[in-house]
Amino acid sequence: MDDAQLSRYAGTYRSATGVELVVTPRDGRLTLRQGRTDAPLMLVARTEATFVAPQASGITVTFRIESGNVTAVVVGPGTGGTTYTKIGGE
């Protein structure tokens, strides 16, 4: 995927506990970081909605897509994890 295709995933996501993740397209991949200061994880696409972070073994990042819009992301091991709701675009 190129940056234009990945741009729909870009934005800030917030968990129920207030933790924020920032997703940004860069060089045909997505990066994910907690807040605005942590070092980003590079994400590799497995499907349209599912990505993995090779540097974070066992972590799956699954985007929820409703009517063509990304509404949330679930981050965690396998199919479980923490849900972060999209609160804004980049």
C-alpha cells in the first residue's frame, strides 16, 4: 500500500483509560506510537485491516473499518487486546 491508501488509518486513537496512540503513514507503511513522544513501531500489513509490528513480537494491530471509514484499532496479542477509538485525523 502507498501513503495515499494508508492515509485513512492516520490519526489519533484513545482507549477507555485515556491512553493515546498516533498512527502515521510513512514510506508505504504505517507507524504507531503511544502519545507524541515515544519511538514509533513500524507496522506491516497482513490484510487490509490487520497489521503486525515485527519489533514487538506477538502484537497484532487490527483496524475496525465501518462503511469504508476507520473507526478504531485493537492492539494486543492475537485477537485480544485494547480498543482505541479514533478521535481525530492527522
